[in-house]
Amino acid sequence: MKIDFDFEKIKTNDNYVTQKQEIEKLLNYYFVNGRPQFFIKYVDDLFKIIPNIIHSFNLNELLTLVPNLHQFFYTITLNEYYVDSQKNIRNNLLLPFSKNLIESLSQNNFKKLTYKIEEKNYLLICRHAVTRGMYAPGTVIYSLASALLRAKKKVILVTLGEVDNKFLKLKKFSTNFSIMKPGGDSTPLKQLNNLTHICKIFRPNKVITEMPVNVVTALYHINITSKILYWSPGFTEVPWYDKIMLVPELADKKKLKEKRNILIPRSINFDLLNPKIKKEVINNFKINNKFTCKNFILGTFARYDKITLDYLKIVSYLLEQNQFRKIILAGSNDNVAVKEYLKKFIINNQAIILGQSNVHILGNICDVFVDTIPFPCGSSALEMMAKGKPVIGIHSKNLANYKNSRLQNLMVKNKFLLNELLVKLENDKNFYNNVSKDSIKIAKNWDNSFELVKIIEKI
């Protein structure tokens, strides 16, 4: 697809309308084309420009363009300068957005929303109500919804996107659970009006979301009576919401000194991490890809923006050491560069590069999971451990608290030691079986929904 935006107009044009149009084109190209990594070159200039341009946005534009800008900045800088980038996003995008959003809400006659809360009522707002695929927060939303229902709460789930059968079955078997979804012509302004109406009628005790910046941000700035809690899937530098809920992998001592940040346990239902897959589906994949009993299958399932050059160098080295090793890479976004780098391994059938896939099928095919660097995988690694598949990787500074969800004897210092570890996993059945059992234990320890609900009740 030919680039159809003019970045020089964004940088130098004094007409806000023209700048806005070009930004929309840039974002559209980025997301439609699998988030190409070369867009990193636009980041520094955009950080300088965006605060002034935001001032020209109307309410609908604020609630449409800024979430997309946030997603752009967050994903494109994930591996380049992840920690510093979060602060830059907060200072150069979110704070100017917040200031202008408050003014725009006032101009559109949105006033403080006050009501007497119903203690047992909870409102969950998410991007997608799905438990499979590459949308990791969906499993947490499901686990939280089911835990609240078991605790005799009434739950309304508002999803701005898809709904899968797992959520529909939960609705079918619980009269205290409702799912609401905006119509196809819904704008952020309509969504906000609908949410304020729901809050007036339902009067939730708590509103919980996994979206750092969206229409829920506007709901917060209206000062609704209900507390709004944000479950962070990775982005932590959020300047709004009453509480920021952080799992151990995201909560360091410095973060927890801030009163708004609160430590919560990991909580994903174990059955979501390891659903049953028919053996014939697994066998058909192996036959179609010419796998034999001699093959040892590595796997990595993540957004392709996590598949860095350093990671690819490691994978290449591991594949070169043993011709019977194969790797399956699967995920969303741009994988052209990955295919080019691993071209010789694709040709000799050692590397299989897939788009967004059912990772539970692939997970049952693989023998081990190779963690990404410099920033590790989250739910996909956990899903592999739930299947008894060891997660191996190289230590990096970004591993941080993710160490708590890894077996330490499977995390090494360099690619040479990683190869030695692989050799041991390939040849020592007792060692493999022991780390497989330990991996399952770690995954089961993520199911802490009862404890999580107790914490939420006390907030």
C-alpha cells in the first residue's frame, strides 16, 4: 500500500485541519498495514507537535484520535525505549488531552453525575469481550466477570468490539450478567451518552476497565459517583482514574509508593489458559507442515512488533545448531521483515511464519516457548506453561518482575547457554518432565479471582 500521508504537512503546516487530516491518514496507514516498524522515525517529531494540535480537536475527535495516537506511540516504541516512552506519552499526549477533554466536556454540557450507588452492582468496560486470540486483556475481563458473579454481584459488561462464545455462555447461565455493545454507527459521543445513562440507572459501585485512554476517560472527568478502576495490561503511566491496578509483573516498589497504584494478584481462569483442543486438529497441522518425531518444535506467539532483530539473531543461531529444530512464529501486525530475515529457514522448512492464529492449537504442537527480548511476553507465555511447555529465554532488564512468572533455571545469560539448555531439554526426558510440571504450577497460581474480588470490594 502506497504511503498516502504527507508528514511534512504535519510538521510545518499552520492549518490545524490539514494537520489533523494528515495525522488521520498516518494512523490509518499504520494500523491497516500491520504497524510497520519504520514509523518509529516519526515519534520524536510527533511528540513535539501533538500538544498544540490536540487543542483544535472537538469532543468526538479527542475521543477517537487520541486513543489511536496512544496506541500508536505505545506499540511503536515498545522495544526501542519502552520505559521512557511511557513518560513521554503521558507528558506529551495524555496530559494535554486531559486538559482539553475537560474543557470540551464542559462546552458540551456534560456535568457532574451524582447518584446513590448500588453496592452489588459492577460495570465492566472493555475493548473486546474475547478470550482467545492476541487480545490478552479479554481473559482477565472474563475471569473478573465470572469471579464477581460467583460473589453474588450484578455485572454489566460494555464491549466496544467483539463478543465470543465464552462470554455469551456466561450470560446464558447467569441472570445477573448482561452484555451491551454499541451499534455500528456509534460515535464516542454516543457511547459516552450511553455510559452516563447506564450509570444513572444501574448506579454501579465500581467501574472497571482495561483501556488506559478511551471514552471511559471522559466518564471519569465527568466526576461520576462510582469509582473507576483501571486494570493495566502494560501501560501504567495513566494520569486519571481512581485506582490503577497492577499485577506483580508491572508493580515495582517505586510504583506502589504512589497511592493510586494498588497491587493485585494475577487472576486468569486456568481453563482459559489451556482449553481442550482435538487431537486430530493438532495431528493435521503436524502432517501439513511435515513434522516428524525427530523434530523439536520451538514457538513464539506475540505481536510482531515484539519480534526484534536481537530475538531473530538468537532464533537463527538456535536453528543453525540443529537441523531438526523448527520454530513457529505467530501473531498480529507486520511480519514482512521477519520473513525476510528468516528466509533461508523458511525455505528449508525450519521456520513457519503465521499471522494471527489460534495459539492453543499451536501451543499443543510446540515443545518449548522462546520468550521475546528485550521485552518479555505476557499471556502467551503463560498459556504455554499451562500446557506444560517450558518457557526459555535470555535475561534482560525489562524482565523485571516477570521473573516471578518464569522458571529461573530456564532463563540464561546468552544464546550459547540458551542452546545448551535446549540440548538438555531435547535429550533429558526427566529434566523436561520436571520443568513441564513446574510450569503448570506457575500457570495455576495465576487463578486468584477470589482474592482479587476481595481487594476490589475494599477499594
